[in-house]
Amino acid sequence: MREISKAQQQKSKTLRDSLAKKFNEREAKDFIAAHQDKRWYDDFVILYNMMRTKDYVISNKTKFVIAGTLAYVVLPLDSIPDFIPVAGWLDDVFVLNLAIATLNEEIKSFKLVKEINEKKV
């Protein structure tokens, strides 16, 4: 595995913090309400819940991937603007699927912890 320089780490942290500051919970909830009938909705909600669950610890790398993915999907400015029919959403779905594939093991762990915690209640 390639070593990440201190400068790259700092740049990633700065970008992560910037995305976190721009994240608007109201916009995210509105987005979810408008799209919850879509097939990729469950994946989006899992990522959203992973960021919000305070008793589930995730690495900074995972936070960065999730924050970037959620911002890319929710914010209108991306590679193919969302106002372009069909194509505008295809890139969002692609980025979401890429994040889900990248975080597959972390998502399985999150679901398991969530299931265990729900059984405790």
C-alpha cells in the first residue's frame, strides 16, 4: 500500500472539514424525502446514518469517503449537473455505488452493530 504524505493527509482533512461545514442536514432530509422511492435510497441512508451515529466509530478515511459521497449526491454542482435529465443522476448513482463498494466491509460492520444495539432495546 502506498504511503500517504503529511501534506496529502492535511489536504484530505481540510477537504473533509470543508465538506462537513457545507453539509446541510435540512437539505439532506429534503433530498431523502424527494428520493426515498429510488432503488439507491437505502444505500444513501446507510451512509448518512454511519455519519450521524455517535456511538459507532469510523476512521477519518471512511468519514471522508462518506462526506464526499453525500455532498456529491446532494449538492447540485458535480461532473454532470443534476438538471440534465437522466445523465445528471447517473453520475450520482455511480459515485454512490462506488462508495458502497469501497466501504462494503465497514457497512456490514455498521449493520451488525446496529442490529445488536436494536436487540438490546
